[in-house]
Amino acid sequence: MQASETAAIGIVTVSDRASVGTYTDTSGPAIEEFLREVVTTSWRALRRLVPDGIDSVRDTLIELADREKCALVFTTGGT
């Protein structure tokens, strides 16, 4: 990645209930808000909300790392 490029940062919330709309995810947006306050270089957020489970988390991390080329991926939630 060149210094002038916009970095992609993945934010993955793992939650069965939030992924089906039982409640609103607040941790993913909180991470994004924090990053907007402290990261001074150009970046864009790629947020994902997935149900609990090895397959859903694995597939999402592969997508963000390999396909979207995220420089960093945050995860939150999961049981």
C-alpha cells in the first residue's frame, strides 16, 4: 500500500441476535467512531455483521483480508 492510498479497516461484529435484527449492533459503530477520532491518515471502514459460528466468521475474515485487502480488522462480540 502506498502512503497516499486510503487504508481499508474491517470491523466485524459477531452476533446471532444483531445479525437477524433482534437488537441493534452498537459495538461495531462504537469502534468506527473511536477510529474516526484517533486515526489521522486516510481510511475507510468496511463493517460486517455476522452470526456466531466458525464458518461465518472465517468467511468474513477471508473476505476482508484477501478480497478487500484490509490493513487491519477489528472483531467484537461472539459467544
